[in-house]
Amino acid sequence: MLEQGIWKIGSNQELRELHKDLDTVANIKKKRFGWIGYVVRIDQGRTIKKILKSKPEGSRRRGRSRMRWLEDVDKDLREKKVKRWRLKAVDRENGRP
């Protein structure tokens, strides 16, 4: 933060007041919901859609598998009790997840 012409590290409280954003994590999740809705609606031939639908081939590393981005979004939507979010994303007139 710039204070009297000198840059200093701001506290979390100062940053919240500056940006008027109460919950950064909730804001990021909200943006991800919008992004996944966009990806569901785009044409099948687009690269991002192919990547979303693709399944990695080959062997995985040992240990616990990493959570994939789509699995994380699915989990967040389940926590918010959003059902049939793919249909809602395609049909924008009835609302978004």
C-alpha cells in the first residue's frame, strides 16, 4: 500500500477496506462458476472444451491423486446444493449455477 509516498505491506484488514471485498475465496469460487458455465456453453470444436472433456492417459504418480479443477468445482457446487448445473449453464434464461 502506498502511504505518504512510501510503499508498505498492508494488513488483511486494510486490504479488505481498500478493496471492499469481504471474502476473496468466495469471490474466486463465484468467478469459477461463471467460467465453467461459459466452457459448457461453447462449441464442441473449441480447444478449451476438448481439454475439459479429455481424460489423461498413462500412469499416475503414486500416492493420493490430485483433485482436478472440474472435481473441485463440482464439490463447491454440491456444497451450495446446486443440482443439474450443466443444464442450467446451457439454459441461461432460467439462471446460472
